Amino acid sequence: MTQQQAKELVRKVEENIFEVPTDFQEGMRVPGRIFVSDKLMNDLEVNTLRQVANVATLPGIQKYSMAMPDAHFGYGFPIGGVAAFDAHEGIISPGGVGFDINCGVRVIRTDMEAGEVRPHIKELMDELFKAVPSGVGSKSRLRVSGSELDDAFNHGARWAVESGYGVEADIEHCEDGGFMDAADPLKVGEKARKRGKPQFGTLGSGNHFLEVQEVDKIYDPEIAKAYGIREGTITIMIHCGSRGAGHQICTDYLRVMEQASRKYGIDLPDKQLACAPADSREGQDYFKAMAAGANYAWANRQVITHWVRETFERVFGRDADELGMDLVYDVAHNVAKLEEHEIDGEKKPVIVHRKGATRAFPAGHPDVPPAYRSVGQPVLIPGSMGTPSYILHGGERAMELTFGSACHGAGRVMGRGEAKRKFRGEVIEKQLADKGITVKATHPSMLAEEAPEVYKSSSEVVNVVHGLNIARKVVRVKPIGVAKG
């Protein structure tokens, strides 16, 4: 099927919603729903449409196979893919979670004005780059024992805080309190443990970053106030995940799931969708290991948060409390969660896979932390290096349209190899400097791979979820300093 033929089968349901019908591909149990603007739809590759259709063939899928506005081709599921499966009759799939389990984003607010930070931005980025190791295979300054690793797998951000890396309020401002209680370290293999043990407090590589930002626009003053954010102040955004531990957990269980798919007679249009019934032994083992990987990621971001605060204290000579360095929120991407959703008028337990997607729970939802329950959870959507990022709040239509899900970023439009052939890191660094953005990276090639042009427009992606009332814009921030792996 050509790109044109595929696009002709897709119909527009309403503004920013397109449907992939069940006759798009044999075996589809439900339609696909793609949440994109007309422009983003025109640019969407046919392979992403095929992946949406492939996911729709999986047993127990509910309502739709979905793709967020940042969707692009991924492993098994599209990146930006969302799908909910019946908790008893459906499946669970590592391809619907991804290799970097709980690759997520957190934002720290400050009381510092941008004008106070800009004169020190080069020194600040140099110090942050030293404090938070980054790059492929980077190792932490922190050394943990086997029992401490188990505690982190079990308790996530709480382990880090109780070990001295943060404060109690940090836990209260994380999705799910910064841990999943389904975790079982005994389901994590020895190789994953070995890879994860030396990597707490590291950024990693690829699209992960640590960014110092200026709040340059407030869309909703009331909710911005609830989030503790003022125009003209500095925020810090951290984007990273479960490092080698999560990658190895996914790798290990893909092998298990390949056998399980055959064992349970699950017909797959793509072997990358290897899965098992959610309530099978294999499915439960993966869920427990995945939860441990998610907890590792929360612990990792918590340790980084502590070192960021220490760095600001050192550079500016004031205590983090005096600087107002409070955690606004931490959201998870690349995770499967057992949740209750209304389907056909009835509450039903489902396993929601969000791969390159984030929760967008609205005001009043019991899983939104008490501090934000009256306004909805913060939804954190980073842009590409050098472009705006956004803080939104969960919208009224999120539960109806997307199982309470939104996009997680801008979404790539160019592969890393092509980007390195097309761009030069030194040129990108100069272009960003000309815009007043200081960049630190382990190697110039990383800047080429992550050039702003490699991604969709963050503004266009965010406008889709805003227009659909899946998540509504609260704050726009722009980078003044970026540390990359």
C-alpha cells in the first residue's frame, strides 16, 4: 500500500481527529484514532499508520488504537502510541512500553528571575554538566549496594529521598508518588541489575537533556499560580529514564514474550508486538519487572534533582529553599499502568500502554496529587533543543478521548543517521549561541542528531491537544541553557 492509498482510507472525524477504519488492515478489532492537525497528518509516514493498525489487532484492545500528535515510527507500537487492554482478557506488550521504561520529564520551579541567571549561564551549565554525568554508558558518582538497588526498584523516588537525595514534598509532586507498587526486583535479571547499578543520577544520551529555561508566556494565570510558576522566572527541566536497567529489562522480556505469543496462540502482524495475556505468568512477570524499571527511573531523576539543587546553591551562593527550587511535577512516559476507565458506560480495569505518551488526568481525578486536584495534573511537553517547551494541565476531554493521555514531546521527523549527515554539531552550537542558548554536549555529533530541525514543531503538537481539550496550555518556557548526552 502506497502512502497515498493509505491516506485515502483514513477519514477525518472532527478537527484534529482522524480515524483508521477496521478495513484498513485484516484482523483489526477496533479502529485507529490519530490526534493530529491537517499538516501533521499530511506529514505522517505510512509506516506509522500501519503500526496503529497492527496494534488494533491485539487481543482485548478497548475502543481504539491511538496515536498522539507527536507520533512517529517506533518498535512495535508507534512512538506516541496509546492503547488500553482488558486487564483479564487482554495482553501486555513490551513493544507498547518501549526500551527506555519510564523515560519521563520533571520540572523544577525557582523564584529566580531570568536576568539574575543569564550572566552566569555559562558557569552554571559547566557546573551542571560536571555534576550530572551524561552520554552513552555514563556512570554515576553514586555507588549503591545490591540491597540499595532492590530498594530503588521497589520504592523509586522515595528510596532516593530517604537516602538524602531530596525532600518529602518531591514525592508528593510525582505521578503515583514516584513509584509503582507492583514492582518485584526478583523479576529483574542479573544483567539488568549489573547495567543499572552504576547509573543512578545519569542523563544518558539521545534525546535526554537537562535544560535551564525562562518562563516567557503565561496562558492561564490561575493554574500557573497553583503550579507556583511566574513569568520571567527560571525553571529546570530534566528528561531521562531507566538507563541500562530499563533497556535490559525490555530486551530480556521480549525473548520471553516471543515464546509466550506462540504458547498462547496470539497471531501477530509484527513480531515486535510480542506479548502475553495480561493475567498469565509471563504477563505478570513482565509487569512486575517493568514496574521495577519505572521505579529505577523515578529514583534516577530524583538523584539528578538533588545534584541540580546543589549546583545552583554552589553557583549562586544561596540555599535551594531560598531559591524556591520546588518540584512542580514528574510525569512518566513509556509505561503500562493498571487503571480504571469508563468504557461503554461501565467502569472497567484496563492496562493502558503509553509509549511516548503521558498521562493528562483532569481536575477532580483521584490519581492527581491533592495539591493539583482542583486544577488537573501538570502535563509536561518538552520541545526540541532550542525550541519552546510547554506546561499544560489535564483537560476535560482527556478521559473521553484518550484514556487520559497526551503527547510527550515534539516527535522526530528525521533519523539520527540522516541528521548527522545533514547537520554539523559545531554549526548547531553556534546557531543556538546566536539565539542566547548555551549548550553543553559530550560530542558535537550529539548536537547534530538533536538539531531543532530533526523534530516536529512543539507548538503545533501542543496546539492539537490544547484544541481538543485533552490538555490545556498553562505556561511556555524557552531554553537558555541545555546539557545533552
